Amino acid sequence: MKLLILLLFPSLLLYPQTTEIFPPGVMPVKIFSGGYFTEGPAYGPDGCIYFSDQTFTDETNMDAGIIWKYDPAKDTTVVFRSPSGMSNGIAFDKEGRMVVCEGADFGGRMIIRTDMHSGKSKIIAGLYNGKPFNSPNDLTIDSKGRIYFTDPRYTGHETVDQPVMGVYRIDSNKKVKLIINNIPMPNGIALSPDEKILYVGCNYEGDKNNKPVMAVYKFNLIDEDSVLFDKKLIEFESEAGPDGIKVSKDGNLFIAVRDENKPQIRVYSPTGELLDSLNLPEVPGNLTFTPGEKELYITAGGGLYQVKLIEF
């Protein structure tokens, strides 16, 4: 009888959490509403949540961008840094240093790293082939300290100096490599828990000559230099493009879906199966877990939301 059950319901073995990724009845709680276009949240070594505020200059009378710091213990949000270099994606390396994608629109167009004790910053990558990046967007860091980042261009007055909207890797020796050059508009990026798979989201609205491309691509990381395309793992409807991506410890993909009519966080299995979704009151940009994946913090609209995944 046990064998019969396994044969009839193999998915129960593969995805034991399919019905309860989000606890029943869970509601996102808005804990900050003072931003303009929030992005790139990251859990810091001090237990605070750091996130970007992209203050598009043509819409905010030339506001210069902000990195905010939310302290859960005090329930307060303060400015950590402004101007921010028009920061977008933020991550912390294993030494607890903040690594930031600075974008275009009077921003730095580079990757910088900040020592959280001294406050001093270093430029990790500012040029590729002697030219500025388009607009570094999002990043992820592997266990070897290598930084993977996407470089599209959505806004900004600057010239587009790189011939492709690429995905790059910064090695431990600070050498920058273009590893993916054929995604129309790479955006969110994440690694699988075993670091053998790289996921890259594409949010491309198309133009008069090209159709929209809204998808998450899967690449296999074979060795130090081989990044091999596997497939389009997930395809979205044209009005619901993916933005930030985070991968949970069991390998599921949590994706911020920019659908104006139905903004959501959607959760997919490593094979691309939709497992669950969480509706939001505003369009999300990105998300981050706290340690143990007890909570999820989401940047959406001009705010920051908290979602409890485990009651404690």
C-alpha cells in the first residue's frame, strides 16, 4: 500500500511544502512608506534591513537616491547613505561588507563595497573594456566571494556604452568577465543552494521591432569558466515581468512579479512549477529573507513590507 501511494503521488516526495509556502492567512505588513521607488533589500550583519530608494531624477526634482536602514528592534527607518550613487541591488558578503549595484541616472554605474565598521567604500568594478557599465541592477555573491550582477538600462540620460545588456562576474582577483550576453534585459539574479545553477530574470517590455520577453532563464555552472544555457525555466505573461529573485534553502524561487493588476510574490520549484503566491497592495521590486527564513522583507512601491513565514 505504501508503494502504491508513492507511485500515485510522487510530487508529494519532491515538493512537500507545495500547499503551505506562505502560512494560511498571512498578510504583508507595511513597515515603511517614506520612499519613492524602493528596491534591493538585504539583511545586514547587524540585523537591520538595508534597501535602496531609486529617486528618478526627472520625477523627483533631482533627488539623488537613498539607501535606507530599517532596524526591527527599534521599528525605525533612517537614512544610511545619500546620495546613494543611485543604488539598486544590495548584498552582504561573508565578511559582512555591503556590496551595491550603483545604476545610471546620475549614479555611479559601478559595483562598490563598503566596510560597515569604518564606512569607507571601494570600487570593485567601474569599467568593462575601458567603458562604463550600462546600469548595474542586481547581484548575488557565491561562497567563494565572486559577485554575479546584471547590467541592463531602464532609465538615465547617460549614453549606453556597453554593446549588450549583459550578466557579469567579478572574480576574487577583481577580474570582470562577461558571462551572458544574449538576454534582452537581464534583471533579477540568484544562485541555487549548491551554486551549480544561475537563475537570471528578464524583464523586457519590447519595442516596435521586438516582442516583450518576460522570463527566468536557467544556466548551469559547470566549472570556473563554463556558464551553459539550459532553458527558459519560467515564462510570464507580457504584463507580469519578473524583478528580484531569491532562492530559499530548499531551492525554491521567490520572485517579485511586476504586474500592475495583480502584484505578487510567486514561488516556483526548481523545475519551474508554480507552488504558491502572495498578493501585495503595491508592485514589488525585490525581496530578502532573514536568517532561518523566518521572515521575508519586500520592497514595493515606495515602501517596505514584512511577511512572517514562521510564527515566533
